[in-house]
Amino acid sequence: MKTITLRKIPPELAEKIEAHAEREGTSLARAVIQLLLRATGLSPDGVRRTRWTDLDELAGTWTREEGETFDRAVRDQRPIDPDLWR
């Protein structure tokens, strides 16, 4: 396995890496590897995966009523026109 030395890591980035390591209960080196694997879409087993996290802050924040309102608003966009898929 290759060894890489990183210098001049911005303090904000170092804080994020340290927080990740603490959350995961792992070393800084392992935390950096995990974050790089995620950022590149690679899993530890080498299989490329895409994980979308752009809506994570919204997940679970709507009330039932807000969810039903949204579902009604997009209902007309959901039917599939069979003629478009020929």
C-alpha cells in the first residue's frame, strides 16, 4: 500500500477529518482513507459506488402534511407516457 504525506492541510479541513475520526472511533489515517474512498466513489472493496448526500439535511424534516402536499404537487409529473418509451 502506498504512503502519502500531506502538508499544509487547512485548519477547517483538519477539524472535519478529526471530527470524522472521532465519530467513527478510528485513527486520523483511517479517517482520511475513508473520506477519500467516499469522495472518489470507491468502497473499501474497490467497487465504484456513487453516494448522493446533497439532500441529507432535508431527510426526515418534513411533517406528514408537508409530505402529502409535496406528493400532490408532483403527482402530475409521475405518470409515464408509453409513447415516449417506444
